[in-house]
Amino acid sequence: MRRALVLTNETARHWLRASLPQRRRMFADVPQADVVDWRLTASDVRGVATTYFATVAAVLAFII
């Protein structure tokens, strides 16, 4: 028996997907999010540098 991958009858969809709310209605009342500012601060750079050097020191300690 061969079945088409795309169902042409909307009433034949899966019962779980049919019970879920429609996406348009779910996101219609959500206000637009504020623009996120992705600036790099000195604290971010210090954290990355600290993590990098701690990892290098740990790897060297295991090698030596």
C-alpha cells in the first residue's frame, strides 16, 4: 500500500498536532521584544582571558 507523504485532507492530520494551538494565535498578543545590545565589556574580556589562561595552565600541568 502506497501513501502520499503530503496529506491533502486537513481533517486527516495527527490528533496531537490538531490539539495544539495555532501558531498565529499563540504569538499574536506577544509584544515585540526590545532590541538587545550586544556590547563587549571589560568584564567579558577579563572573564574570557581568565578562562583561557586557566585552561592552558591546567593542560600544561597534566602534560608535564
